Amino acid sequence: MIISAAALTGSLKYDICVIGSGPAALTFASQFLKGENNLRVLLVESGETLDTAYINEHDESLSRRYSDLQTCTQALYGGRVSGWLETSKPNYLTESRLRAFGGTGNVWSGWLCAMERLDLERGKWPISYAQMQVFYKKVCAYYQIPTRWCLDEGLDDAPGWQALPLCSQAFRTRPLLARRINFGQLFKQRLISSRSVDVLLGANAVRIDTVACGTDQTRSARQLVFTSVSASRPHAIEHTVSASTFVIAAGCIESTRLLEASRPGLASGELGHYFQEHFYIWNAGTYNLTQRCVPYRPLYFQEKTLNVSENDSIVGMIVPTARYLIQAGGGTFRAILGGGPGIPGTLNLCCEQLPAQSNRIVPDHVAAGAGTTQASVHAHNELSAVDTKTIENAVMTLGETLQSSGLITHFKPAPFCVDPTQWQAPHRLAPGNHPSGTTRMSNDPNQGVVDSDCKVHGMDNLYIASTSVFPTAGYANPTLTLMALAFRLAEKLQENG
């Protein structure tokens, strides 16, 4: 059933209340659609319509078109950025995510990639790779995603796959899968006809009210307070949803903002800290191609991805081995090699930013829009010396390896005599629109905000399904890992009844 917040006259009551309707929320809700456990679930979405902004066809510029989405709802994302984001993308807060049914999944690029075992071990995740792999596979099965392309297994007989012949044990190759899933379109009809999962539209989550329970200082989430964000209503009217369990699946920045606004007596003081972004370096170096690379051009040295099925395409990427990371230190990364007729080869990187407590998302205490009680946020992120060194080491070592392997000549790196945040065209550093880390996962309440089950420390019924729980980000695009965690949480709550 679909409910409009603008038409509400009273409060709502459900078994599970989910804030958000993006890839995490919808993946979570997918496990309750059949109503087999008699639990009633409500998705709370600030967007006012089920009609998604784009149908998400294979349009390379799709995820970058936010200029015509500046509605009163989208404006609620407003706030300030400082550090390297202010230089590279001053409108980061409103042009990196989407407030609509289906969330940012309506305008994403479709990249799917599992984290590596090494990512979880180096990042001290409280979940093992074996546990994550179970849910990676369950998500892939649900969405009919071919695991061989995103889980890096079973590639020996995969059609179209070739490992790049590299002379160094510092690097290896693996595929990166591009599969566009328009989550809003996929789930629209399923939710309209569902008797167990409802969607509340036009409802902006303001805070979660909590109460003390017992004598052990544990608290319980009692109700979500939200306002209608309809442009036709001059003044916001507060409504509530009460539930036995609450799941915040509103994205990294909004999940953090909502927790900050609620302040539910958190056991941890780490809320908002360790804000991380992938930093993309476009044209980190140029080179000429050799004859030896010709057989590998369709997979590694083209402008576009290689089609392997009607819905899927892949690109070969170069990633560091454990040996390299031990020797070089810093974050991990992936490299994609570009090229094309009349275009010199280019080296393009996606780098992990190492967690730093000083990188934060905090309330800005400035009203984000007329008639709302929501404060905007201030997102601060600086590249550390280690982050900059990660970029330089990756570029220089990869250039040397590709030349030594006889694949390229005349490698010309970006100017590392200049701070990467100040590079001018053709070199460019930009955020990947992958915020993470601000409600990080740890079984120690002094080190994180949620435990290994994504339950907020000090709360008995409040969970987070967001990239904000990532202790570290690795180099992988976050959506597949996010969906795996949401699927895992859904199973956990189903077990609890």
C-alpha cells in the first residue's frame, strides 16, 4: 500500500519502520514482501511520488545529472562542505545523492564489486569475509547478478575474460561489473500490491524519540517523528510512526544527521567521525599503447565497457596484492586503463581514503528549508599525507609496471609537485559520491557506533543499514556490500521474529 504523508490525520504503527527507500531499504524490504512471518514493514521516503526521476537506461552521463532535480525535497540535503570537497565539488551534498523513491539507485552508474578478503582484514571489520560472501551470493541470486564478474571467482572459463600479463607480483587483475538496476522501477509494482510492506511518501524524517528501558542504561527507540515535505503545505506538521524495530537506511550522510538529531544516549562518542570518500583521479597519467596490448584492448584499453550479456558489461581493472600493500602502506586502489581511436591511453584510479577521526559530518544548526525543523550538515574531509602518498605510489608503480610488461611506452604521470586537490585539466581529482564510515561498525562501543549486527550500541531496537557502518571503504564501489549487509540484517530480524 502507498500512503501520502500529506493526507495523514493520525499516527502510524508497524512492526518494523525503515527510513529510506534506496538500494539498502528496498533490498531489506524484499525479504518481507511475501508476509511469511506476519511482520508489517513501513518504508518512510521523503520523495512525494513513486515516479522515479530517470528510467536509468545506459546513459553514461546519467549519474551526473542533478541540475534539474533541485526540488524542495532535494534541497533538504543542503549544507556546507569543507576541505578538498569544497574545491573539487562544492555542491557535493545536493549533487551526490537523490531524495526520491528508489533513492540514489535511480541515478547510479551500476558498478558492482565485492570487497576483497584483505579489505575486511586490514580494516578490522567485525564480520569475516566468509560471512560476507554468503550474503554477496544471496544478493546476486535475488537480483540475478552473475557472481563471477563481481565476486572475482570462476573466471578461468568466463567468456570474454583475460588476465592482463603483468611482470610484477605487486598487482593482479579482476573484473568490474556494470549492471544498471533501477530499484524504483523494479520494486514499484511489488510494493503497490504488497500486503505486508507499505510505503509512506512525502515524509521527511526529523528525529527518533527514545526511552530508557531497564537499569543497564539501554534505551529503546519509541517513535519516528516526521514532517510532510509537500510544496503545497506552507507549514510542516509533525506526525509519528511507532514500531517495535527501527532501521535507518537513509544513506551515510542522512543516517548520521538523523542520529545526531535524535541523540539517543549513544554508548559511543564516535558518531559522525571517520567520514570517508573514494577519491577518483581521472587522467593520472598518459601513455602510448604497444602492439603487445592489442589482444587486451577490448577489455582494458577502451573508452567503454565490454558487453558480456544483454544486461551486463565489464571492464578489466588492476588492483594491488597484499605484497604491494604491505610494502607501500597507505590505502588500496583500483586502476582502469582508458584509450580509444585518436585518444592517448590514460590511467584512472579509484583510491581508498584511510579513516581519520578528524574527517567528520556534524550538524550545521541552520534550517535547511522553510517550515522544517531539520538542521543541515557540515561535511569536512581533508586528504592526509598518507592519502596523497597512496595516489603517488599507485601512479608511479603502475606506470613502471605497465612499461616493464611491454604494454605501454612514454608514460607521463600527473604533476606530483602540485597538491592533487589543486591539479588543473587534464588531470582531475573528484569524489566518487561514496560517503561512508560515520556510524562505523565495531563490537567495542568505544570504537564504533553499531555492532556486527548493525545495531546501535546502547539501543535495543535501532539498526543502521547504510555505508556509514563501513569501518573502511576499500576500492570497491559500495552498493553490493551495502545490499549484502541489508540482506543480512533482514534475515537477522526475521529470526528474531
